[in-house]
Amino acid sequence: MTLGLSRPSAVENEARLDALAASGLLDTLPERGFDDIVHLARRLCAAPVALVSLVDRERQWFKARAGFPPCETDLDRSVCKFVLAETDILQIPDLTRDPRTRDNPLVTGAPHLRFYAGAPLRTPEGHALGSLCVIDHAPRPGGLTIAQADDLRTLARQVMDQLLLRRALAERNRADRQREVVARTLEEVAAAGGDLDASLRAALAGAMRAVPAAEAGAVEILDGDSLVYRSVTDGLAAHLGRRLPLDGSLAGACLRADRPLLVPDARRDARAKLGIIESLRLRSCVMVPVRRGGIPIGVLKLQASRPGAFSEEDLRVAEILAGTVAAGLAEAGEETALRAVKREERRYSAVFDSAIDHAIVVMDREGRITEWNEGATRILGWTPDEVRGGPADLFFTPEDREAGIPAREMEEALRTGSGNDERWHLRQDGTRFFASGEMMVLREEDGRMIGFLKILRDRTERHEAGQRLEASRQRYRLAARATKDAIWDWDLATDHVLWNEALQDAYWHAPDRVEPTGDWLIAHIHPDDRARVTQRIRAVIDGRGTAWSDEYRFLRADGSYAEVLDRGSVIRDAEGRAVRMIGAMLDLTERKRGQQALQASEASLRAVLDTVPVGILFAEAPSGRIIGGNRRLEEIFRHPVLPSPDTDSYGEWVAFHEDGRRVAPHEYPLSRIIRDGAEHAALECHYQRGDGTRVWVEIVGVPMRDANGGLSGGVVAVADVDARRKAEAHQELLNHELSHRMKNLLAMVQAIAASTLRGATDIDAAREVLGSRLVALGKAHDMLLGGAAESAPLSAVVREGVGVQEASGDRVSFHGPEVDIGGKAALSLALTLHELTTNAVKYGALSIPGGRVSLTASLVEAEAGPALRLAWTESGGPPVVAPSRKGFGSRLIERGLTAQVGARLSLDYPREGAICVIEAPLANFQSVA
């Protein structure tokens, strides 16, 4: 993103810039894989802007962007450049406060950027290419959350994985393309028909196609102590015919050393002259010797204007293409020589002395030399005076003389008129050369034989070239025999198709028994595929293209069909007409069957994993890299499966022990299985989920082993035990509560019994009073246990307190709010109401049929907050007389609630009926402590 104003040193690191250039990402079209990542980053980090930024020497270019329209910016405005030196995420909470960014126009003006976070994009070799960043229009003092930062790191790794996968695919495609270019170039050189310029242009064009990094190229041929630019591409057209000295030039160093050169930066190479490389606009290059007869005679050079443009693979391809240059030279030399021989034969008698390229030897009837031309001297070495009168077998090899070859040639000439041979001969200095020769009989006009004429031509180079060509053809035949591809060669003019032996091995058609036509090939394509394939083949042949490929079903000899991938290259003549098509058919049946089986197996396994009620997580050994998990795991953890690369990275999974300690990476069951070799491992921990909540989980794991029993990985099952833990905790709480209530109940029974017996006049009265009070206490306790054992509605407490006196229950009316009363307060209130009801039945309003009691509850405001007021009012009873003494019942009424809830209680005895008012804070009534 364009924010910073200064330039860190990491920007200028040449190794980093070379790695960026080698990635091949700059100025490429958008790709869905990278676009998906920035959209996901923007969503996970809740940011309006997300970018995949690549930092070049003078600019910053965005491979993918969301929420930011420009596709690149100048480097002087970049903040992503500061990420290059970081080992982890760079966060700037407020861009207006950071000295690197506060004066940036994008901060001070529209679009008013405020927050930045960027994760470095680092290659396996450690070179930072740029960053994956998110940007906000509002400051974030706290930066990204832990989860957001982890997500940004994970997505940055995904960007690099996409880049490495893209590079691997590009390298594979490049190798395939280079192989096709080499084959095509060999065919174009052969099609040049001996034209040297055409052959060199074809070889050079093929080299440029095979090495896309090359911007220009040249074939330099040795001439004395210089190298001459014999053929060049358009980029070096001005230098055609230029001479460069062997000394002080890279090409000269390549030729003298007779070995290929890969020059990453010519400016740093001591063998290069700065003036020469600058005039050629050469910064990096590959150079390969061109050999003829094993001797270097020139150099094939491919160059670029930027450093580090070429790889070792480019050098290897250039070596192969250098062979096509040599082949073009040999072909041109052979054609020139052949034409010369024909001219010499037609003018034989007129040019005997001037035919210096041919050795012409005239012999008498006995085979002694009588004439010896200048060409014979040049080729064989002897002068005419040295050989005249001697036998003609002196230039035959010892083994041929011993075999009687010279005499046999003369006999053949006498019998048939001429004798032709091609064999090795000797020069005067003892060296051997390969020559084609013809022995003819010399006759007088009357037909009488007067001697022999021997013509020799030095064909050493042609012979060696033929041997190399035959070796090349033999290698082709061996390759065609070794490959599993069915290779076909289709002559479009004659409709003749030649197949290799793989047609029988793969599809059971014997090549010598099939109809060798294009119609036979088309007829064996599945009817459902035939029209499509035929149309595409014709489109390439009739158009300008040269490459074709398609997948279809091909009929085997047994009537079944094979899934095949067929690839072909069209060869065109000088007018651009398609004259030949060569292709290779690869059987994909087993591969597709395996892919389908694998996909079905994976789908089945995924379906099973997604239906089990526990989370499943897999890791490979020995690294511990997480390789997958099921849907239930993500439901439990509420975040995607974290792709931890090794066991040391398990700290990304955040969990805590019961004592609050964070679970260390080595404590997780997968780590104990993979690192420690445990056969079984388990852990119960409090896991922090993606949404910030925590859940108790149980993790149980076992090892995975291969067919040989070796450890291949580990698998764990993750169960959500949060509900079980909560149930256990609740049960423990209930047990404590029950124990506490029993103690309180026994203490209350003890107090009621002591007070009742202390104030009783006789044992029967004590038994009756004590019994009714314990019954009231028991019903109040039953009321509590019927609910949550911690509280009860006020109406229920009133019902149970008054209801002990069953006959009087319908004459006591209750009105008031429906509030809950805590356990202790409920017991005390029930006993208080029981005592009030008992006194009313014995002495007050309920002692006669017409008497009634009104119990009213209300919520009133007090200084300490809401208070609950209860008013007991008796009416219609006998005249009331205040008691002369206070019994246990009166003391229970006055002290019970006072002690439990801090109540203020008043008891009045007007003549119309007794009145009791109880008031206490509502919070005290509702307390369960």
C-alpha cells in the first residue's frame, strides 16, 4: 500500500529482487486464488482494504486488491516496503502518529487512511517479496486481535503456497514447451534444404522460442582470431556481420574454453568489456559452443537486458539448440558439396587440372599411376612426381590392401563399367579421411580398354555428419520405443500415418497391420468425441497455429475404449501450408480410474467424518503438520482448522488447564503421539474458541501407522464436554446446599423444641404445640424442595404458612406482588405466619365463625432500595386484649424474621383485631446465601 516516505535498505537487496523477478508474478493478469485471499483477509480482519503487494526496485505492484482501485504505486509512497525487514506482522495503529506515514497524502487527504497491518510474503529461501496487508480508515489503538493476526499470517502463507504452486506449474509447462520447440527447430532446420542462412535463422528462432527470457540472440562463427555475427534476431539486426575479438569477449571465452557459460550479470564478469556489452545492451546471457566434428567453430548466444534472466535449465536447452546450429552448418556444407560434385562430373574432361576439390587419378591397365591432378595432391598429399608409375593402392588403408579392395574395384569397373565405393583412405602423412570414390574404365574410341580413372572426394565431414544424424535418428527410435506414448507421424499431403511400437503395447493395434491413414485414426475416435476432435484438428491445420491437444476416447483392438491425451505439432512449408503433423497419444485410463477412485474414497471418508458427533483432526509424521479436520471440529472450535506446519506450532491452538495455565504445544495429544511415540494420549482442557468464548473439551488421540508398522501420523477425537462439566458442577452445588440446609433445619428444630418445652405447662400441650410448629416447618421445607431448593414464590410461602390450620385457610385472604423469597427467609416467614394463624385461631379473629384475616404485601421505596412490607390485619373476632406475657410464639414472631432478614416488626392489639406489620429490604428476603 502507498504510504511510507523513506526507503529501507531491504528494498535494494539484489538477491531479493532476483527472487521477485524469478517468481514471474509482476504485471500478470488477476488470478482467482490470490483474489479470494484478499477478500477473505478483508472479511476476517474487518478491514475495508486488503492487498497482495509486491515490492519492486522502483514501484509497488498489487497482484490482488480489494477496496483500493490503483494496481500499482511509486515506491516512495509505499509502507509495505517497511514489512520487508520484519519477521512477523507490522502494525501501525494510527498512521497520522507514525513518523514514516504521518505526512503521506493518502493519510492527510483522501482516502484518509489510518490503520495498517501487513504480513511479510517470504520465500523458502528467506527473501521477502512484499506483503499481505489490511488497511482501515479509522485508527485501531489495539491493532488486530490475536485471532485476526493469526488469520493474516495464515493467509500470507497461503499466498506463498499459491506462488510456489504457480512457479511449479510454470516450470513444468516451460519444460514441455522447450521439448516441443527443440523438435520443431530440428524439423525447420531439416526443411531449410541446405540453405545456410535459412538453417541458422531456424535454429536461432527455435532457441528464442525455447528460452522465453531471451530478448535477443546471435550465432557467431569463428573467422581467424575473431567471431563474426553470422545470424542475428531483430534486436541485434544492426550488429549483423560485426566482428568481435576472441580476447576480451564473453563469446571468445566460451569458444576457447569449449564449454557453456551462464552469465548472471555481465557487468560483474571480468571477462567482459563494458563498452561491448553496453553497445549490445547485454546484461545477462547464456553462451554455448557450436561444434563441428567435435571442434568448436562458433557460439550460440542468447541475451537479456536485465540481470539474472537465465537459469541452468535455460543453459541446458541452449546446449541442445546449439546442436541444431551445427546440423544446419553440416546440411548446408553437404548440399554445397553435392552440387559441386555434379558440376565436376559434367565438366570432367575440361576441368581435370582445375578440379582441386577432387582427387583424379589416371592409371594404366596394370593399375600403375600415370596422371595425378592438383586436387589429388591437395587431398592425398603426394605430388604427381612422387606417385607416377607407382601402384594406386598406396592411398588405401593397410586392411583394405590386405583384403584386395583395390584389385576388386578394378574388376568391378571392368565388369560393370564403373565401381563406386565409400571408405576410409590414407594421406601421405598417415592420417585417414573418409572419401567417396568412383573407379571407371578408360577406353579408346574403338572400345579397347587402355586404363582406369579413379575420382576421390573427401567426404569426412559428410560422413561424420551422417553418423551424427544416424545416431540422432537412432536415439529418436530408442526414445519412441521406450516411451509409453503412441507416437504418430502424419504426412498431410499423402495422408500417410506412421506409428511407433507403443500403438501395440498400449492399444493392441500392430503398427504394420493397421491402415496407415489419417482416416483410420479418426475412425477409431469414439463417435461422441469424433466431431469435436476432428473440428479442432482441422482448425489447427487450416489456420496459422502449430500446436494441438485434446482428450478423447480411442478404440482399442479388443473393442474397449481408452481415455487418452493426444498432442500434435503442425509443420508448415515456406508458404505456411501444413505439410506434416507429429503427435503423441498418452493413455490416461488408469490415471483417471485412480483419480476417480481416490475422489470417491475421499468423498466417502469426508462424509463419514462430517457425520460423527466428535471433532476429528489429523497430522502427519514426523513433522506434525496438520493435514485436515472434519466439520464437527470447526463447529466445536468455531474457527477453521489451523494449518500448523509442525508440533512446535501447536501453540496456535489456545487452551487452558483447570488451574488456568495455558496448554503448552508439547502437552497436546498429537504432539505426545508424534514426538514422544505415545500409543494413547488424552487431555481435558478449557479451549478458547474463535468467537472468544471458552468450552471444555476432551481430546483423545492414537497413532496412525503404515503397512510396515511405521508411524505415518496421528489422529485425535475432540468431544465437547462443557455440558457434562456444568452438570457435575451443578450437582456438587446441590450437594453442598442440601448439607447446608440440613444443618440449618436441625438447628431450627432444636431451637423450636427448646423454646416450646421451656414455656409449656404440661407435656400434652407441649406435644401439640411442638407438633404443629414442626409440621409448618416441614411444609415450608417441602415447598422449597419442590422448586429449585433455593427460593419460592411469596404466594406459596403464605399458602404453606397459613395452610397448616386447614380449617382457617379459606378465611385468610392474601394480596400482593409475585416475588421470590430466598430459602432461609421463606422458612422463617412460613413459621411466623404459622404462629400468627395459630394465635388467630385460638384467641383472635379466626376463633369465631365470622372472623377474617387480611394479609397484604407491597413493595415500598426505602433508603437502601426496594423493601417488602407485609401487613397482617384481623377483623370480626372477639374484642382483643393485649397479652400479659410473651410466649414462644410471640418471641418467634418478633425475632425470627428480625434475625434472618433484618426486618422491622410491630405487633399492635387494638380492640377490633390484632395487627402485625413486617418490613425488610427486598434483597434480604430474596437472598439465597
